[in-house]
Amino acid sequence: MDKLSSIRLEDLPVTIKNHIKTNIYFLQVISELWEKLDLQHCVLPSRLQASQVNKSRKQHQSCIILLFDVIKSAIRYEKTISEAWIKAIENTASVSEHKIFDLVMLFIIYSSNTQTKKYIERLTLSLCTNCFLQLLFSLYSSPLRVLKGMCSSILSLAQSLLHSLDQSIISFGSLLYNYAFKFFDMYCQQEVVGALVTHICSGNEAEVDTALDVLLELVVLNPSAMMMNAVFVKGILDYLDNISPQQIQKLFNALSTLTFSKQNEASSHIQAQAILPCQPPE
């Protein structure tokens, strides 16, 4: 592992696989990998980045995906490896030193090892600081394809975070929903809207407010995609008894924006009458 930074990126998956398979000091191997791997640029830092400067981003992404396939396989079949990853994240000297790598690994472990779900939730709660929010923004702006297929797990984690009373944790959960809607496919977008509707109908005031804010933001920023899920949003109208007048106003703001969006004026498959009643209840 001492020469990790000199290894070509395309050789890294095989190298890591061999190290994990033959080395009993998982924590040491994983800690060194954490130190040297720079996911934000999809390459290793220092010499490797300079020597591979002419490689395309697509090639880099393919190598990163292969690397994480190796890691996911190891985590799935070897409990001690997932424990070592968690320990390496916990051993980070300060919160400000956390990397996108940590965030991705938490998602991977959460989706791959059901026995660690509750622990990962608690660990994520403890790490939900401004620094971690910035990491999520970085991941949000340049998503890694390695997260494909993790939609359900990410939504499950977001749902757990939205139950918190801590505003920074709630903000992190909200961003996870936003991220999932933007990054994943149409099926996952439907799951996101369904999860938000469940939060809104829960009767928990803070949870309802947060979910409505996320819903309104999605309607404003992604009107075309949200039009495909209008029937789920409309379903909230059956549960108005569970939300306050102020929250009803938020809901109608979202529905009005969805109905009268300029991007969807030509759409005839959803009519305003089908979404909005004549007037909001008093």
C-alpha cells in the first residue's frame, strides 16, 4: 500500500482486491486507501493525476465503478471489512477532514449490510454537520455512477434523518431527497415523491413542514418531472385534517405552481380541475 499513489488507476481495483483478500489488517489497508483516494476528482492525487491527465473522465468513472464493485463485494461477504470501514471513518481526526469517500462508503455499507443499518444511521446523525452538508453538495454537483442502484437505501436513510429533532440532521435528510430526485431515474423519483407524501401525511408538524418545503422546491426546480407524479401530490388532499392551515397554504402553493407551470402549459393529460379543488378548506 505504500506505493498506492504510483499505481495506475485502471490497475487499482485488482490491487485493492488482492490486498483485501490477503491482508488481515483490514483497518490499516482501508485507512491508507482512505488517505490516498480522491473521489472528488475520480483519480488518485499527486503523481497518478499528473500522469493520467489525458485520460477521459469516462475512463476514470469506469475504473472507480470497478473499484467500488470490489469494495461492495468485500463488504457484503466479510463482516470485518465493513466494521473496518466504519472504524476508519470514525477515526478521522476532525469533522472537517471527512471526504466524499466517507459519504459514499456510508451509503454503500448501509445498502449492503442490513446488520449495520441502525449503527450507520446513528453514525450519520453524529456526522451531520456543516462539513458533511458541504460534502453532500459536492456529491450533488458531480454525482458518481457508483451510487446507481442505491436509491431505496438512500431514501430509507433520508426517512430516518427526517424523524430527528436536530435541524442540521433534518437538512441533511432533505438534501438526500433532493439529490435522489435529481440523480436517479423516474422510478426513484416516484419513490421520492411517495416518501415525501408519507411524511406530509404523518401528522408530525416539523416533519410535515420539512417535507412540504422539499416538495415545493422539487416542483419549482423540476416541474416537468414532478408533473409525472402529480397524482401522488394530489393524494395529499385526502389528508388535510392532519395538517395546519399554514401547511395547507404551502401545499396549495406547490399544487398551483405545478398546475400553472409554463413548461407544462401544453400538457393536456393533467387538468387544473383534477389537481385543485374549487377553494382550500378553511
